[in-house]
Amino acid sequence: MPTGFGVTATNGMARHGRLDTAHGRIETPAFMPVGTAATVKAMLPSSVRAAGAQILLGNTYHLMVRPGAERIAKLGGLHRFMGWDGPILTDSGGYQVMSLAGLRRIREDGVTFRSHVDGSRHHLSPEASVRIQDLLGADITMAFDECTPWPVDETEAASSMRLSMRWAERSRRAFRDREGVGLFGIVQGSVYQALRAESAETLVGIGFDGYAVGGLAVGEGRDEMLRILAGTVPLLPHDRPRYLMGVGKPRDLVDAVRHGIDMFDCVLPTRSGRNGQAFTRHGPVNLRNRRFLDDPRPLDDACGCPACTGFSRAYLAHLVRAGEILGAMLLSWHNLHYYQELMAGIRTAIDRREFECFATEFRREQEAGLP
């Protein structure tokens, strides 16, 4: 049997669900930390788990280029290789390949590209992408697609989307059904609602275990993103998880849940942590700011992460300014903890049918700023 999903509570379009996989259950809405190259940067797997994460994301492109999917398979699969025993979703590699500008060529059969690591030549097709994700041992495999570039006119967006739909059907045929493992399709169509509707209808006709909304947060702007979500999510099956790819600002997560999204991923919390930015219930904070150099208070006195319970703002600011690795570790842990606490708070609010009250209080605290 593939992955199993059920909605346990709703509040408007916001949903609390449960997604069962071969490596455990995920409570949704859920945020997936990104472990692109088999590691969440600056974090131990046990630290990621302690921060509250239930599922991680790995990437087909990066892992096929280095160290190689076959090598990982021989070493017991991605879970054993990276020391993570929970569920893993693997991105198909499409987004990364498409970003290789002058290093790739797109054809009907797939994409030929040169590695950004050593210039070696590779070919990635829907069949190859699914096979690599199988070798990695992913709990959730993503269909191979073309992430439509931005800006784009409607004609080009339509051509790109329809190529992705043909690739989605090939991905479905290549996928090997087995217990607790699912395949998600990806809705494309840029900012053109008619194309999004066509894409959603095509994917539902093919039949997937979950449905992602891709090609957003690529420069179109927040209002456009929310407009597309409002028109697209209702077209997706109620009994399947819905995943908004690559979106990660806290306010965007809250608003996307309002539109019925169940899953998220983004590099933002860990990338920001490595660069001295912390996300808090009072909004984002730049620890490079001089105001923190003599501040003895915790970063957030309501947060239970190691950065907040063990150290002062002054110490964290010192670590950031000094370029110490511990600063990246502590702020990455804090940011992941904050994101997981936000998701847990959303789930509780949905259960209590208080999501709008939660969202209103969230906005109020974010706008108030850090005391």
C-alpha cells in the first residue's frame, strides 16, 4: 500500500491531518527541514529531531552528483547513510537542473546537463529521477517536472506545464508501488489560473498519493502566490496531502495553511541561522545588530531551544560577529525549533477551531517586534 492520509480536523480550509509512511507518521500541517546533500546544515540528526522535525527533504540532483545514488543504496539507503530514521521526501531534481542555465539542455525525453561539481555530463529523465529516488529509499518520491521560469508569458508557461504533465505520467508509470511509499505530482502553470486548473485536472486524472503546488515563490510576489493558491488548492483531492514547495517565511506558512496547504519545505530557517538571522514570535531578528552586544536577555524567553535557554542575546551576537560555528549551530537549531512550534500551534488551533484567532495573534506579535 502507498502512503496513507486522513484529515482529522478542519477549520475553514485549514486542515489537521496524518500522513503515514514506511518510516513513521507525520502530523500536518508540517514543515520539512531541507537536508539537500544528506545533511541539514549545522545540525546533527538528533538535534533536528529534538527541534521537533518529523520529516526531512533530500535532493535527487545533489545526491546523484555526489556521492551517487548507487553508492548510497549499497550503504543501506539514505536513512541509514545520514542517520535519520524518520520519513524522507526527495525532490525530483527538476528545480536544481533547471537552475543550471547554460549547463543544461531540455528535450522531450529529459534534461542533459553538466554537474556543477566537476562538469561531468548526466541525463535526467522522469524514469531516471524516479529510479534514483527509489535507490535512495525515499518515503515520498516527487514526479519529475520543469520548474517554469519567472517571468514568463502564458504561451511559454503553457508549453512548460504540458511538458511537466507528460513527464508526470511517465513518472507515474516508472514508480514502483510498495508499502508506505508514495508518489506526489506537481501542479505547474506559473501565475495563469487556467493553466493551473489544466495541470491539476491532468494530475488528478493520472492519480497520485499527494499533490504539490510548484513554481511559486520564484519572484511573482506574495499576493500573486496567494491568489494562485486560492484558485488551485480547491481543485485538488480532499483525501490527499497538499504540499507547497519551497515556501518558508512564517507569515506565508500561516496564510498557505488558511488556503488548505498541509506540507512545506524551505532552506530559509537554516540558511538564515547560518547568517545571523533568527525567526521569533516577535518577527525576524538580525543578531549582527549592535543593540544586542550588551543584551543579557535570552533571544526569546518563551522558547525552549538550547540557544534561548542556555545563552544570552549578547553571546549569540558575539558568536555571529566572530564567525564561530557554534553561532550557526545554535541559531539554526533555534529557527528549526521556532518553525516546528509554529506548526504545532497551528495544528492545535485547527483542532480547537481557533485558527483565525491564532493567525490574528500571530500577526499581532510579529508586528510588535522584539522587546
